[in-house]
Amino acid sequence: QHDGFKITIRGKKPADYSLKKAQLYVTSKNFWSAVSCRYGQWPVYLFQITMYPVQLCPAYMDPQTIKKGDTEFEVFLTLRRMIKNILSIAPQTMEVVITDSENILLRVNLDVTKLNQASGHNVLL
């Protein structure tokens, strides 16, 4: 049990595709502005040059759930309390992109208000 979010992502994919790694990007400039106002520009800059994009596998997402042979997938992305705290100061919506370095796996505008209300619950994308 965790006190963040468990986001379920369901989709279709080519049968010959398997996931080895995935990165999370937040492409909304207003998100980075809000985080910089709260935590300061220097910590955000250090995060962006050392830990960004966020490597999702295996800590936040199991790559084995998207494997060759399957044409549909269901993957769980676990966002822990730190992310929940950052989202609490985020703008109402923000664009999030998940890639595998070569392909965009998911591009979605997240409704942060709904995520914050769903704390501790599953969120389906």
C-alpha cells in the first residue's frame, strides 16, 4: 500500500513491440514555473539536469507488462508521495509524455485536480 497514485494505463500495441525502459516527461511550462515558485529555480534546475526525464522502469513501472506477442497491454504506474506533493502545487492541467527513447508511448493532458481528489485510489488512463 502506498499513499500516492496508482495509474492504470491500458492500450494496444504492435505484437512485435516490447518495452525495455520508459521515461516520463512533463512538457507543460506552467508546471515547471509553479514548481520553481514553490521550491526555487536552483533545485528545479538541478533536478532537470541530473534526474530528468524520470526513469520509470523498474521503480515506478514494470516493463515486463508490455511484452512481445501481446497486442494489448495494461501497465501500472505508481507515483509516490513526493509526486503527490508536487502535483498539489501544479496547474490544473499538464501535459505528460511517456517515451521509450524512440517512441511516444503515451501523451496525455492530465487533470491534476482529479488526480489530487483520487489520492490513494486507482486512476485509469
